[in-house]
Amino acid sequence: MVIRIVFLFLCGLAGLYLFFNGLEVREYYIIGVVGGLLTAALGLLLENAIRRVPLGVVLGAMAGFLSGIVAAGVIGFTVGALLPDLPTARLPLQIFLLLIFSYLGVTIGMKIGREFQTRGTAGPIRTSPGEVSNKILDTSVIIEGRIADLCETGFLEGTFVVPQFILHELQHIADSSDSMKRARGRRGLDVLHRIQKMVDIDVRIVENDFPHIRNVDAKLVALGKEMDARIITNDLNLNKVAELQGVRVLNINELCNALKPVVLPGEVLRVFILKEGKESGQGVAYLDDGTMIVVDNAKRLIGKNVDVIVTSVLQTTAGRMIFTRLRDGGEKEKEEIHVTREHA
């Protein structure tokens, strides 16, 4: 703040000196002061805008601007030497070349800076069409931990991109005063460290940020668009928003549901009735993968293993539910007779 105040003061003095001594328009010296202050305000606005732009983009724009000035000077000098009979057109031509090449230099430099900003320290982040695509990790999928087990199986490989704003969110959760949140945040950092040590996985930390976007999910979608990468998550809302904006998503929950064994109506299952269901008389059991099984008229059999027959299967966004009924003795006896005849 002190530096900015000094900067405003010095710009005001410079404007006063220009009008009072340089231009010798002393009766309008106040215009010089106001002009100096306005120039300083413009500089502060530019500083605020530059702060929101990644450093690589700023350096690229500066390098492109200087390159454009040099190119305009060289071309203007060459044209002036080749056409010495057009002295009146030389100045407008040089101004025109300076504006064109400065603009082109800034835009090209910003594009190159943005490209380098999306690269890691050891190589390029972007991949060619024939290579494994980049995958951006969401906070929820890092904290959950199943992504590390999946990587160890070898089904996922390539480059995992972790933006700095995701690391900041993990650190914020790990530093929370709530013990539960603190434990989840630390587990997320441990999972990320575990993935980073895997041989087939390349974890890249990128500085890309979008200061004009506050929501972390929206930042992930913007980064996925910018890097042409997929987002790995287990957040259903993020999944829907990303797909609506054309960003591909790898949802861990969808993968787990796809890997669950297929159960068809009429199949017989052996289950353990664990608790009472929501409806009257119902019992609830679970498969090894966590799939809920609702058994009609099984409340009286809580704590026992029973045979049930599948009546229907309901697939929901939260998972799959299997509805069954108890297998009576007559059905069991008929099946045993059928099996005996087949063996005979």
C-alpha cells in the first residue's frame, strides 16, 4: 500500500513538472497533476489485471511485445531503404507496422506462455491422439482413496494432473479444526503421495488457475477444457456439469457399479439378514460388494442365513438394489429333484 501511495505521488509530481517546466503552461499546472494521477491509476489497474494472469502468460506477452517491436523496426527500416522516394509515407508505415507486430507479438507470446504454463518440469502435459490422455484428479476422489488401489491394478496409467487449487483445498481440509475433516484431508495427502510413488503413474502439479472462477468444480471443468483432459471424480454433480460442457469424466462409482456381478430375476442367493427394512416385515441383507438386498417377510429371520429368490433389480444413481423373496421349502425340494434327474 505504501509503495502505491508513493507511486501516485511521484506520478502527480511528474505531471506537474511536465506542465510547469516542460510545456511551460503554468496556468494549467493542475491538468498536469490530474494527468499524472490518472496515469498512475491506469498503471495500478494494469498491475491488478496482471496479478490474475499466470506468470508464464505475462512473460510470454512481454517477450512477444518486445519481439514485435524489433520485427516492426527491422521491416520498417528495410522498406524505407528499398523505397527512399516515399519519405512522407515512412512514418505512417512505421506506426502501422509497430501496432500490427506489437499486437501479434503479445497474442502469440501469451499463447506460447499459456502452453508452457500447462507443462510440467519433466516434459509436456499435452498428449498426442495416440497416447494415453491426461486425467485431472478431483478432491473427493483423492480423499476417498480407491483411485490408488485402481492404479496399483494397472487399469489406469499415464499422466495424472493435480492443480494447485486442489492441493490448497486438501491442505485447508487437513488443517481444519474439525477432527473428522482433518483426518480426511491427511488421508487425501497420503493417497496422493502413494500415487506419486507408483512407477507407471506420472503425477504433475500444474499452476493453472482461474481467478475469475471461485467454485472449485467450475475450475476443474475449465482446466479440463483447456488441457483437453478427463476428470476423475466420484461427485455426481461434477459429473453432470462436466458432461454438459463437453468434458469427459471417469466416475469411480460408475466403474464400481459396472464391475458388480449381474443378478437376474429368478436366481437364488444365500444371504445373511442383517437388519429390518423400511417397509413392514422386510429384512435387509448385503452382498460382499455392498449391494443392498431387500427381502420380503424376513424381519423374523434377522441374524440368520437364508435362501432368497431375486424378484427384481433396481439401478439408481446411488447404486443398485435387489428385491427378493424367501425361498420356500417346496421350491427347494423341486430344484433338488430336478438336479438329481439331470445327474441320473
